[in-house]
Amino acid sequence: MNARRTDVLILGGGVAGLATALACADLGRKVTLLEARKKLGGRAASWTDRTSGQELDHCQHVVMGCCTNFLDFAERVQIAREFSREERLHFLSPEGIRSDFAATPLVPAPLHLATSFLGLKYLSWSDRIAVARAVLDLARDGVRDDADNQSMGAWLRAKQQSPLAIERFWQVVLVSALGESLERSSLASARKVFVDGLLGHPRAGDVLIPKVPLRFLFDVRAPIELASKGVTFERGTTVRSIEGSSAGVERVIVERGQSGQLHAIDCSATNVVLAAPWHLAASLLCQPLQQLLPQVVEMASVPSSAISGVHLWFDQPITPLRHAVLVGRLSQWLFAPNFASVMPEPPPADEHYYQVVISASRSLVGRAREAVIEEVRADLAAVFPRSRAAKLLRWQLVSEQDAVFSVLPGLAAKRPTQLTRVPGLFLAGDWTRTEWPATLEGAVRSGYLAAEAIERSRGSVLSLLRPDLPKNWLARTLLHVRS
Ligand SMILES: Cc1cc2nc3c(=O)[nH]c(=O)nc-3n(C[C@H](O)[C@H](O)[C@H](O)COP(=O)(O)OP(=O)(O)OC[C@H]3O[C@@H](n4cnc5c(N)ncnc54)[C@H](O)[C@@H]3O)c2cc1C
């Protein structure tokens, strides 16, 4: 760390660390951020495909219109214009029947999606009615005190949702939003997706898709803006241990590069924000701090859920759609990313790139990769007739086993707040208490909340979180929103 005074030392340069840096720097604090890897952005990362020379994302990320804090962050670090806002989603039934989903103009929330929902041709009328009833019940039951302890799968069975309605509606919406299966997701987290993510406001369900690789957003553009606000970055600096006691953090031990040499950073007059992922955070705390922060230790045993990105290069276009949701199939979303505008070289003209995303993909573990690709190809052939004639030139299957923490029933109460009982030590990360599942929105919220906690510890009470999209009277009433 350089010799200048640092008010806030952030450990971890994912989106949570970057959001903490933004919030603190904008309050006039001197910020230094340490990141173990050479690149910032954490799980929101990209790689370079050697064959085409193109930079691609490990896995497609999208944000929704309801992600008010992420969108605020994006504006403030000058990356908002790098997203395209999609107001219409294309759902393809297993038989290839397309139903488009979009808010009906001038219809107030939460009824703005009713026309699209009633037009879902691949659900029977009795299922459509049963699902609509259950969505309203979910809004009510999901705020009950025990809602976080109930599994969504069990709740749906109690609501007598048919297997087809579960497969073709509930799984489609929730598995990709929560990154977890219905059995392993809590009722409260499912309610969040429907009430805040889809029904609360006509624009809440818009999907924002990056127009550039994630690295451009979080490793290039955001850091440039943050540096202009005085934030210092130390990439390739691995935190080995945070040392201290109930009196506060004394020092942070780091290794720069692969030197093997350890350096101590004196933190007796610095606020330290631990922004590493949930499965690693506790391991960075010395023994006395682990004893003081049992919630952080407990989070290390929260299981991960995997997400897989299947990268496919065809010899011809397989669909004119830029994105599509595949219903009732292993392949859940198809995207056709095109980052040509920011690449030094255009992509080869004879290759057409697509990415299939499979959330909660633990079922792929142990399966031969070729068998997975075969099934994905069969999925695409079933719904995109043009893909049957297309030749698959090459493919990559990227599975991230620690993609997101599981939103298991009972987790909400275990998530620690950003303020800890150790003076000068704060937490950030999508896993801390934000009421959001593992998302970019959750990561930004945690960063803003960490900055709030730092200010509060210095005697200033500030509210840095951006409000949710406003809910009208009808939405508040039908969705049981407590004001
Ligand atoms: C495959 C996949 C798909 C996803 N899709 C979406 C999506 O579509 N929409 C969405 O909103 N979210 C999505 N997410 C979730 C989203 O990426 C995460 O919620 C978010 O990036 C978490 O940010 P974070 O800063 O909390 O954690 P991380 O990104 O994990 O950042 C933690 C940082 O700490 C660093 N670190 C760890 N240990 C040390 C150490 N010892 N010293 C220094 N630094 C350290 C890490 O290198 C990392 O940079 C997806 C995630 C994955 C993996």
C-alpha cells in the first residue's frame, strides 16, 4: 500500500468491493482496494477465446430493471450506456412455440404482465389460472415470519401446482433468477423475484444485457472512473490474514504477486472492508477474529450452486433472436453476444457465436462433457429449426461450481450485516445481509451498506441505498407490500 493516508482498505475487487470504493470515495474518503487476481470484477469476469481472438464472458450476466442500486452504480462509474434494455422476452416452449413476454403499456402494476402471462400458449388454461392464484398467494405467504424457512418446492406442492406448471413456469422464472433449484430455494427468496423483480413496477422485469465483455465494465471502465475519484488499486495482492482482536483490526498480512514474501499493513487507524466471497471470507480472519465473528465462519459452510455457460460456434446463424428463454429443457437461456464494436479485430465472418446458460447446474457434475453438448444441441435443434442444418464448429463448457451461494431455507437470518462487532472491520459481498440473492444488485447493495456502516461508526447517519422502484397502491395492496 502506498504511503499516503488510507481511510478505507477494501479486501477484494469484485463488484461489492468496487461499489464500496465508489460510495466511500464519493464521501471524500481515501480508498485503497487490494485484489488477489490481476483483474477486477471477481465472478463477473471474461476470458479470451484464442481461436477467434475475441473476449467473451465466462458466463452471460444480465440485470433487471428492478436493480436500482446496480443501475445507480453503473451510472456513477460511467458504464450504464454499455447495457441494452430489453423490454420483451422470448419464451420458447419445448415444442418450439414462441410466446413473448412484455409489460402492456398503460396497464398498472401488478397487472402489466397479465396479458403476456395469459398468452403463454404452452400452459393449459387450468394451469394458467392455478399459477396466477399461486403468484398472489406467494406475495402473501412470502412475508410471513417463517417464509424464509420454507422450501419453494414444498410450498408449490402444497399449492397443488401441476408438474407441468412447475416445470414450465415456476422453474423457468426462479431457477435462473435465484441460481438454485426450487427444492433448495426459500419461499421468501422466490417472493422477492416475483414482487420486486417482475410485478412491483412495469419496468421491474426489463432485462439489461451488457453490450461489451464484463471485463470492460469492471476491470477497465469502472476502475478508470474510480481512479479519477482517488481510489488506488493494488491488483495481484493476496490477503493472507486479517489480524486483530475485540479492540479492532491491527494489521492485514498480504502477499504481493507470487513472491512468497509477506508484508504487514498497519490498520490501526484504517477501516477495513472484507469483500471476499462467502466461502473464503472466514479463512482470511485470524483465530481471535473468527471467534468474534461466528456468522462469517458459518457462512463458509453454506453450499454453492453451480452455473454453466456453454459456448458454441456455428458455421451459420441459428436464430435471428439475440436472446431467448428455453422452457422445460436443460438449456435455459440462449444469448447471441456480439462484442465486435470493442474488439481490436472483428470476429471471423464464418463463425456465429452463441452462449447457452444453465443455472443450478450441479446435475452436470459427473456427466461427460460431450453428452452435455449433445443434449444442448438437441435442445437448440428442437426449437430453432435453422440450427439443424448448422455445423457446430467448436464448443467450450465453462462450469463455475462456486457461482452463487444457495438461497437455502433458513439462510436469511444467518447472513451477517456489513457492520461487525470488531471496531473498524466491515463486510461487503453479495452474501452479506441485503435481502437479495447472489446478484450484481446484491453485491452493489452490500457495498453501499458497508459504506453506510463505516460512516455510522464515525457518527454520521447516511442512507446510501437507492430506493426500490416505486409501487403503486394496487401493487402494494395485491402484493402485500409492507410500507
Ligand atoms: C456463472 C455466473 C453467472 C452469474 N449470472 C449473474 C447474472 O446474470 N446476474 C447477476 O446479477 N448476477 C449473476 N451472477 C452473480 C454475480 O456474479 C455475483 O453475485 C457478484 O459478481 C458477486 O460480487 P462480489 O463482489 O460479492 O463477489 P466476487 O465477485 O466473488 O468478488 C470477490 C473478490 O475477492 C477477491 N478475493 C478473494 N480472496 C482474496 C484474497 N485473499 N485477497 C484479495 N482478494 C481476494 C476475488 O478474487 C474476487 O475478485 C453470476 C455469477 C456467476 C459465477
